[in-house]
Amino acid sequence: MFTTRELQDEILRLKKENDICILAHAYQSQDILEVADYVGDSYGLSLEAAKAPQSTILMCGVRFMAETVKLLSPDKKTILSHPQAGCPMAEQIDLEMLRAMKEQYPDYTVVAYINTTSELKARCDVCVTSSSAVKIVKNIENKNILFIPDCNLGAWVAEQVPEKNIKLVHGGCPTHAKMTVRDVEAAKKLHPAAELLVHPECVPEVAKLADYIGSTTGIMDYARNSSASEFIIGTENSIVQHLQFECPDKRFYPLSKGCVCMNMKLTTLGEVYNCVRGIGGEEIVLSGEVMTKARKCIDMMLKLG
Ligand code: 13P
Ligand code: SF4
């Protein structure tokens, strides 16, 4: 039996021996972040995926993130840290629904949040992440935008890019949608001096009350650099733990106890250990057609972002 520290040392040894790069989304647990080569938000992970020199990339996160890695590094072996780690939002729109929407809005540019399947991306014009969406939508030539599937992120973008005509669909993150105005009122009553930092996947009523709205990396950077000493965090609760760990002189409170992504939590340090010794996770395999077409959507994101 290993202690956490011993298991981490084994993972570090094996990843080097087996030429593996470990990418971890910021919603992973602290013990996993400590063995990762890179930790970040969805946009940062996409940039790192294209740059990693190792022959294998282990993505500690959810399936669409591992698929993005594969699209950006087609010649590399890409492993998703847990086969069941999906994102419910990524499954909300299927190909048939998208086909019907495109028929209804034929002259619209289809903007897909990166939290979508590769099959769907293959039929969209450009991808965005929470940290790049505003800039990319501003840079699209067409005035008419169909934004899928997160209506909360889409509404936040629409507010900042009023010159565009943005159609939204009814979709979003069930984890972030759990946070309510009531939660904000209760948290502010308990911590009146705290700043409220939220993710744009939150419902607009909650986002409207925030001092800062941004991606996971954006929230972490804001809290690190702010002169305030207390923060209410409106995103997945692992960010509360990471910030408290990194900034012990500041205080961080979850906006809601319920903001826990069970899919992100499926990956444990033990799973990471199994992956680096070749008996865990799932290798991502995508068809040639999906690889070519979905890659265009991601490349457009990198170009416009
Ligand atoms: P970012 O990593 O872009 O902040 O998105 C958060 C999220 O919910 C990822 O699934
Ligand atoms: Fe998907 Fe929400 Fe979990 Fe992110 S936090 S992986 S958007 S369910």
C-alpha cells in the first residue's frame, strides 16, 4: 500500500519512463494537480495539447477535453483518465437537433462551446471556451450567430457583444445551474465583505450579482491578484480548495455546497497511477472524417482567439 506521496512519486517516475504528459483540468483534485505537467482551463489545455513533446498525453478531466487533445495532437496516443468521465452538457445536442437548427437558421455562423462532442464540432463553424468566447464572437465577420449549447455562457457573451444577433438554445451545465440567487443572498449574509467570483456557466441572475465573471483560470488569477481578502466562489468547489491551498492568508467560501461535478470527481490519484502504468483510462479513437472536420472548428478557435 502506498501513501499519497509515494503514489505521486511512482506516477512521476512512470510518466517520465513511459514518455507521458499529464494534463489536468483545474477541477481535478489537489493530489492530481501536483503530478500534472500542466493545469488550466479548457482553453489553456487546448494550447498545451498542441505543444506537448511527449508521445502520450493523459488528460485528467472529461471526455470532450481528451477528444480536443486528440484533435490537436492526432499522432499522439491520448488517454482519458476515466472512461466514464463525460460532460452532460456535451451530450445535450445531437446531430439531428443541430441539423434542424441549421435548417432554421441557414445564414448563421454556428459557434460551439468546447463542451461538445467531436461529432458535433465537425458540423460547426468555430469552437469557443469560456475564456475566449467574447473575443472570438467579436472577431466573427457574420452578424448572425447560433450559439450552442450553453445558454448561460451565450447570454453572457451576448451582453458583451451587443452588435451581434445571437440565437441561444436551451442547454447548459447542470452543476453550475445549481447555484441560485438565494445562495448568493445567503453567502453574502454570512460573508458581507467577500467578493463574489462566478463562472459564466452560472445562470444570468447569479452572474449579474458577481464582482467578477470568468473561466476557472480567470477566477483563480483574479483571486490571487485581488487586494480583497475574502471570496465567495461560484464554480466547481475544487477551485475553493485550490485557492485556499495557494493563498492561505485569504479566505474562500463555496457559493453552494452542491457545485460538485461528479464527472470530474471520477478521476482519482489511483486511476492516474493505473493510466501511467498502462492499465487504466481509455484511449481516444476518432474517425478520420471527424478528425479532419472537427479540427477545422478548433483551428478556427485558435485563429480567432
Ligand atoms: P473552463 O475550464 O473553460 O473554465 O470551463 C469550466 C468547465 O465547466 C469545464 O468543463
Ligand atoms: Fe460539464 Fe459542468 Fe462538469 Fe464542466 S462542470 S464537465 S460543464 S458538467
